[in-house]
Amino acid sequence: SNLTVRLSRGERFAEASDMLQRALRYVPEYVDARVALATLYLDEGRRMEAEEELRRALATAPGHAEGLARLGQALWERDALPEARDLLRRAVKVGSKDASAHMLLGAVLVESGEQDAAQKALQTALWLEPGHAPAAYWLGRSY
């Protein structure tokens, strides 16, 4: 929700996390809340908890683009590149207008040595969101 985004940007993680956990107690299948909670966990460096929440979200909604992208990010952060790459490819296929998903895919492809595919993903991220700094950084690394 917008409130949880505002709370997390203000680094009020505990309050945002509390609100999301409360929502999930009432509606456990609320996938967007589960993905938002996992994103908070990723921001706090709690990768294993994030992965658990994301896998639960994707069990309910296997095609949830943001859930796929966040799980891909979590797996990339622990160097599980093949699984991260597969999830991120699914994420950009489902949510083709998400610049961050394209950037994450491009970064994983750079680290996997797939430069041509990485450049395509990163250029797409920059086309979707000109000035996307992480995409520009990874595009530079791809050459």
C-alpha cells in the first residue's frame, strides 16, 4: 500500500512490517502485502525471510511479476545466478514495463557472462525509465 511505501522510505521498517504482518494474519493470500513485506526484508538485509515470503506469494500467484523479480533479486544477492536469471526472465516476460526487473535481469546476465542479452535487458530498462542509474551502471559494466 502507499502507506507502507511511505513508511519504508522513512526507514520506519518496524511499523511498515507490523502493518503488513497484521494484514496477512487476516488475509494470508494477500499476495501484494506478502511481496511488500518481502521487499522490506530485502531492504533490511533479511534475505532468507524475504525468500520465504516470496516463495509463499508465488505459490499463491505464480505469475506475480514483482514477486518473481524480488525473488530473483534475493537469489542474485546470494549468488544463485541460474535460478535468479530464470526468475527474472519470467518477471520481465510477465511485467514487461518494469524497468527494475529488466535492470536486475541485465545485472545477473552481466555476472553470468551473457553480455549481449545483458545489454538488451539494460537498454530496455533505460528505454522504460530514462536515467535509471543502476541500469546505466550495469550497462557500462557489460562492455
